[in-house]
Amino acid sequence: MTGDGPQLRVATPADAGPIDALMKVSAAALFPGSYNPEQVESAVRFVAEVDPMLLADGTYFVFEADGEAVACGGWSRRDRHYAGGEPGADDDRLLDPATEPARVRAMFTHPAWTRRGLGRRILEECEAAARREGFTRLWLGATMTGLPLYLAYGFTPLEQIEVTTPDGVPLECVTMEMEIRPE
């Protein structure tokens, strides 16, 4: 995007506060279309949280408009599937680009900025960055709220799963994968 529109950049650890606020606003406003009130409350608390590892790795993007974060998302070269759960033993493990897909992670858009192509643009950046590091596939765990975006972008559903948040609330999700397109 150019001109007065939102500008995309790599997020830094200093962006954690504004990104966390954006994630919570997004989940609170958009998740009710896919989840019940208990699930929305749990998702706002446990799913809509910044993963400092993504910010430190420089693999997370933020769109800003007039100094405000309006969309965010990224990818990871590490084995963590999503934030919001108990840390796993392999969370820090670097993935092997020759045999494993990069992970797309933590995509959120402010409700006033949906349907403007920001999510698609972030996915394009994720795909290009993962391609530069030798990855040939992308993998993600989609919430039901994000599913239409990922299907439209070209991801293929693999398996319907249930993710249980730390407070015991189940969230229906779908694992998805796609081949990274050549430049």
C-alpha cells in the first residue's frame, strides 16, 4: 500500500503493546461470528497474545495507519504452532526448510480494517520471506474466523482439530498447508 494507506513493516519487540491491543480488539470483535461467548472470552485471553519470539526473530509484520496498528501477522522458522498454550519442548527448534513447512502465525486485523486486502498482503510477505530462507511449504492452524482468508489465498485444509486453551475451553480449528509459489 502506498500514499495515505496503511504501511507494512517488520514489527519489533517495541511493538508488543500496540500489537497485543490490536489482537485483543480483533478477536473480541471478529471471533463471535465463529465461536460462542465462552470461546471468544478465552480466545481474547489466550490466543490473542503476542509471541515475543516472532518479534525477536524479525518474522512478524504490522500494518500501521496514522500511527496505529491495524493488522498484523507473521511466520516462523521455529516449531511452535501457535501462542496461547503451554510452551512446548520443541518451540525453539528451528525447522528444516528442506523437509518441514514454515509456520504462518498470529494473523489479526482490526475490525474497521477487514476486507481491504491487508491479510492477503501479510501472507504474501510471509510466503516471500519463507521462500528466501529455502522453505517450500507453509503450514498454519486456522481459527474458523480466519479460514476464509486462508482458503482464498490457496491453503488446503488438512485436518479439523480442537485446540484447548489453558482454561480448558475448546476451539475448533483447521490445520492447513500450501506449496510456496515460485517467484
